[in-house]
Amino acid sequence: MDGHEAIVRLSGVAKSFGDQNVLEPLSLVVRNGEFLTILGPSGCGKTTILRLIAGFETPSSGDVFIAGERVNNVPPNRRRVNTVFQSYALFPHMTVAENVAFGLRMARVPRPEQEARVAEVLRMAGLENLAGRRPRQLSGGQQQRVAIARAVVNRPLVLLLDEPLSALDVQLRKQMRSELKHLQRQLGITFIFVTHDQEEAFAMSDRVVVMSDGRIEQTGAPAEVYEEPVNLYVARFVGETNILDGRILARDNGQVAAVVEGVPCALSSRRDVAPGDAVKVILRPEDLLVERSAPEGGKVLWLPGTVEETVYKGTTYDIAVNLDVGKRVVATEFFDEDAEKIAFAPGERVFVSWIQGWEVVLPDGG
Amino acid sequence: MSRALKAAYAVAVYLFLYAPIAVLIAFSFNDSKYGASWRGFTLRWYADLAQDTALLDAALNSLLVAALAATAATALGTLAAVALHQYRFRGRRLTQTCLFVTMMSPDIVMGVSLLVLFVSLGLTPGFLTLLLAHITFCLPFVAVTVFSRLAGFDPHLVEAAQDLGAGEFDTFRLVILPMLMPAVAAGWLLSFTLSLDDVIVSFFTTGPTFEVLPLRIYSMVKVGVKPVVNALSAILVFVTVGVVLTSHLLLGEKK
Amino acid sequence: MAARTSDRSLFRTLAVGGVMAWLLVFVAAPNLLVLGASLASRGESEFLALPVSLDSYGKLLSPLFAGVFLDSFVLAAGATLFCLLLGYPFAYILARLPKARRPLLLLLVIIPFWTNSLIRTYALVFILKTEGLLNAALLGLGLLSEPLSLLYTETAVFVGLTYTLLPFMILPLYASIEKLDPRLLEAARDLGADRLRVFWRITVPLTAPGIAAGCMLVFLPSFCLFYIPDILGGAKTLLVGNFIKNQFLAARDWPLGSAASVLLTAVMALLAVLRLRLSHPAGEEARR
């Protein structure tokens, strides 16, 4: 199956409710067979995108395409997509089996086939023994599986999931994450998942769409978004950041000479930065190095500072340092029982640098 | 405010509410034509009731109209509630206003306006006009009962049905209506009672060809005390209690 | 998947169209017709005749109708006040009972509410008449030496109105008081307010919507329940409802009857607006 054809395409789609612009005109291509997550805080418009694809909203402008066909005016009951709702929305007066069979019944699938497919899906979801129960007799996790089964049994082109794990407790969430991932691989159906939980998005997705305030900030594989965020918002949203200020002096292909926090150093960046530009240097906690003394020479800069506190987290070890230049940074190191430098004490003088090449340079104001 | 005082007050009000009815029922067993003082226990008024064909005919008429009106009003009222809850349509405000007006209008305003309507249409007051009138005043009560039930639903349920391929009618038939059943049934019972009890609207919208019970009682009672009416009233009170209890159970079931 | 465009619009069209058609024919049209009738003239063989005029409204100002209206107003206001004074403490006591006790006691209020008003009015005859229960009790207790002739008086009509409409006052009051958060009252006491202050400044304002609803449900019908004066008042007392009935049936002056009916509708509209204002103070928007 070709993993690159577009199964869903949003072209210049915008949505407003009254005078409230929920979505700015945006475009998005969802590839067939991928697990795509739309990630963003509440109110950023991610659920609206889902509803536009499902057909519960019509775009104020722009077009929605499913499998190449323009579906703006096609009602939800005629689109080959199915939704798993955050509240599960199981029909309370029907049994589990009847709930799951509903879509097949609407499609006028012959009875024997209905029963067979329902049985198969229930087995796959581990729900065979619950077929005759009512939703209120099930636990949250079971209800969720029924919701997924009910959607998946119809073999939709796309499955839309609206924060389906948010009502579950932490353990169950983690378990469901890998189950959903496996399910998607098994079925080969395109999943579009919506969440505000960055860890969840990264754990399950092939690609992530980061949104804020009705706009798409960045689309890409989790690693790409994490290590090469296009702006400060994305950088901050997907993980911890340390931000240093700098100014470009000169540029030579991928190598850039700059002054960072008053200290000259070399940066690598393929970005379009010109001499004189103010930039932000983004560093993840795991990119930073903390030493008691600055090694001599090298193109790498060492910034002096004082240890504020250290937090032992089991596998890792966080060191918060107040730099002399006035900024606070947090470094994360793997806890190494043998290493001498374990015992940084608050108040100790240290030098902070980073693993060369791991920095991200962003234009200031990005 | 002491407990005893509160209890006494509450009891007093309950007494106020029930004493006349209790007396009424008690006197239905009184062996006296004028209901002046207690003369002895008898069931003869109930026997007379069974013989009074005019009264029984009127009772049957009332039951017939009540059942038909309740059914029609429940159907229309349920559709009205669903339409107002689900759809955005042009006459929405107008529909809500009409329902409000019907519920809040004094019976006499309704009775008189319908009389004017029927005369304008050239209809003679009788069974049909009465039925149409009853359906009209029962409608909003069903609509309100069903609507408040609908308002408590998970809004995603209808979306889920649509998502799975159901059209408007299937969604209504297979998802909305089954979940509404208790409210629909309560609405029917409500309408049935309202129709049976109605005096004023019936006064203006029925004719000599079709007599209903409350109007018959009215004419009998204007003249003075009639023990047969006591017996009838006792039965009606009993029926009312039954209906209220049933509808209470129905509405209380699904929270 | 089978395309079913047809059933999408058809059901919706039928549902919306059917309901709207019914309401337009049986609610909107009749009220408009009455408005029109009030502007017509009295006909000879027909009920209504053509010259359009405001005569009927003029007749509403005549001593005949004005007297009836005033009487009705006094009775209605009195009945409303009495129901409020009687009903509020009752509703309050009921609403503050432990949760388990409430349903049954509430049911005991709902039953008279649903019992045929005609029957309930008739039942009062037994209590109020000369040989009735009330006199028997009063005589028996030695409070009277001669029985009171209460029946067929304005007092009887007043008692009848109050008795019939009391549940209509109690139920909305109960609903409103039940929603009152007891912690608000505790907070007020904690801040130094005595019981009376708490009642006037906290309880009453917060239960104002219930009070407004209850008053509306008693005041307006008090004008209209013509069978109460017929049974208890011996047709000596006339309510606006009796007046309208007479105009339509006995006097055959439909324009006048219609004008009086329009007046009642106007009163209802006024009350509805007042009630809306009371339920949403400080100009909050009352959108649904």
C-alpha cells in the first residue's frame, strides 16, 4: 500500500463561529496508512479540524478532500470516516454487540456478515464475553474499546480519535497507547489522533502536527519536531528548553560565527541567518554539559554559573544552574554511579556548555 | 423556629389541601340526598352512577378524546422538542413563542380564540373541534417534558449515530426515541390528565352533539349538591392519583 | 454506502413543517382572529360585522366592565398575596427537609395539583355551606352560636381561588428554594446577620424567580376561572372570565368579548416581561 498518497487533504481551510476565528486558513495533507497526531493546548482548534473531517462542521472557507473527493457538502453519515469520541458516546439502550453492529446495520450489510464482522472485531478487542452487556455495566477502559470497535468494524478510510485516552488513569493510558499503535499497524487504517499530551503524541505517531491558536506551527516526524523546531512555540511545547541569546557575526555555509551571551563561539545551523541578526539558541536539557572547570581551548564556549539545585530522578539527574549572565538553565545527565561529578552541591561554581552541533538556532522573534 | 411548629404548619397546609377532597369522598358514601349530615353508609350512589347513561356516555367521550388527544399531542410534541433541540430552522423563534403562548395563556383566552377560529372555518362545535383544541393545549406540555429530557443527553450521541451512517429518520427512530421513551410516556400521561380535567377550553369548543364529563359535572354542580357527583369525583381522584404515581415513576427512573 | 438523501430532508421537513403548521393554524391564527374580532362590530345575524372600530375597547372603559375588572383585580391580588403568604413558609419547610423525605411529601402536593379543579371547587361547597364542615367545626368548638353563611359570597370565591391555585404557587416556590445553597445562608449568619436580615436580604432575593413564577401562575388564572364564582359565588360575583363568557354566549357581543380577551393577553404579556426581569436581574441576557 502506497504510504504517500493523500487520504485526507485540507486546502486553505478556515473556520469561524460568529466573529470568533477558530481556525486560520490552513492546509494539511494526511498520508494514507499513517498515524498522525494533532497536538496542541485546549482551544487551539485541533478538535475543530477533526470535526471538519468528520463532517460535523463545514469550513467557512477552503476545501476538505477525502480520498481525492471534495466533501464540503457531504453530511457525516455519508463520509467514509468514523470517529471515536472523547466521551465514547455509546448508545446506552443497546448492548455492546448492537452498538458495534450499528454502522454495519446503517450500511445495510447482510445479517450473517454483520454478525461475523462484529464477532471478529470483538475478539480482536478482547470483548467477546461482554457482547450482551450494556455500556453502563462496563468499566471506562472497556467502554473505550467498544467505542473503538464500533468505529473500526466499518473499515473506514480514516479513523478520527478525539482525545480518547483523557478519561483513563495513567496506567491504562500507557497500555492503551501501545494497543492503539498496534491496532493501527494491524488494520492499516489511517488514524488521526487529537491530544494535548506531548508524550502521548510522540509515543504513537508517525507524524505530529503542532498547533496553536488556530494555526499549524509545524508538521513532521516526532524526532524532527523535537530536534528541529521551527519556532520558539513549538520548541517550548514539545519539551523542556533552555534559551540563550546571541548575535550572528559571520556565516560560512553551515558554520556560523556568533556571540552568545557575550562570548564568541561557533554554531552550526542551516537556517537562513545573516550577519547582524539576533538569534535564540535553543538547547534541550540533555544537550547541556556541566563541568567544574572549563577545559582549555576549543571553539566551544563555556559559560560560568552557580548551581542552584540538583534533582535526582532515578535514571536521570537534573542540574539547575544560574548563569553569571543572568539566565537559568537546566541540564539533564544520565545518572552514572561511578562518575565523580555526581555530587554537585548548591552554591558550587560550574561551567556550562553543550554538545556541539546539538543546538538549534532560531531567529529572534520566531 | 421549632421543629414542632414547622411540622404543625406543614400538616395544617396539607389538611387545607386535602380536607375538602376527603370530605367529598366521605360524603359519596353518605346515605343522604342533600349531603347535609351523615345518615349512614351506602354504596347506592355508585350504583346510581353505573345506571346514569348520560354521565357514562360523557365519561366515555372524555376518555376517548383524552386518549386520542394525548396520542396526537405526544407525537407532535415529541417532534417539536426534537426539532427545537436538534435543528436550526427558520421558524424556530416563532415556534418557541407559540408554544410559550399556549402554555401560559389563560384557558379562557384559548377557548375563545379557538371558538372564533372554528366559526370562521365554518366548523360546528363538536367532537372534531374539541379534539383539535385538546391536542393544541396538551402539545406544549409534552414538548417541554421531552425537551428537558433531551437537554440532558450527551450531545455526541446523535453525532455518533450520524458518524456511523444514520440519516435523520434512523437517528430519531433508533437512537433518540428509545432514549426518550420515559419522557414520552410521561408526556402522554400528562396530556391524558390535562384533557380529562379540562373545563374551560372544552366549554367553548364542544357542542351539544358531544358531551364531555367535566362539562356534565359542571352543569350538575351549578344547581347544588349531587351525591352521584361525589361518587364520580371519588373515582376521578383515584384515577388521578394513579396517573401521577405512574408518571412520577417513569420520569424518576432514568436520572 | 447507500445514498439516502431522501430521508434526511423528508423527516426533518415533516417534523418541522408539521409542528409549525399546527401551531400556526391553532395558536397564531386564532389569537390574530380574536385581535381582529375585537376591532369589528357586533353583527345582527352573524357574530361579527364589518365596520372596523375601536368601540369595543371603549366599552372596556365603561363602568360595567371597569367594575368587573377592578373586582377581579382585587380578588386576584388578594388570592395571590394569600397564596404567597401561605405557600412560602410551606415550600421553605418542605425544601429544607432531609432529601429522603422530600419526594413523598412533594408528591402529596402534586396530587391536588393534578386533581380536576372543578371537583376541588365543588368539594369546597361541602366545607363552606351552612351545614358544612367548617360551620360544624366552629359551632362544635363553641366559637360561634350561629352558622356563618359563607357560600354564595365574595369570600367564598376568594377561598375558592386560593384553594384551587395554592399548589400552583407552592411548586415553583419549592423548586426555587430547593436550589438555594444553604452555605450562603450560613455565610450570612457568620458575617453577623440575624435571621430576619438573612431572610430579607439573601433568601427572598435569591428565590425571586420562584416567587415571580408562582405569582404569575396564580394571578392570571384568578381573572379567568369562571366556574368558581358560578359554583361558590352564586353568580353574584363576576370575574373577567365570567364577563367574557357572557359576551360570547349570552350577550352575543363578540367584539367586546374579544377586546376583553385581548386585554387579558396583554396582562399576561406584561407579567411575562416582569417575570423575565425578575429572573435575570442586572440586565443579564436571558438567551436560551
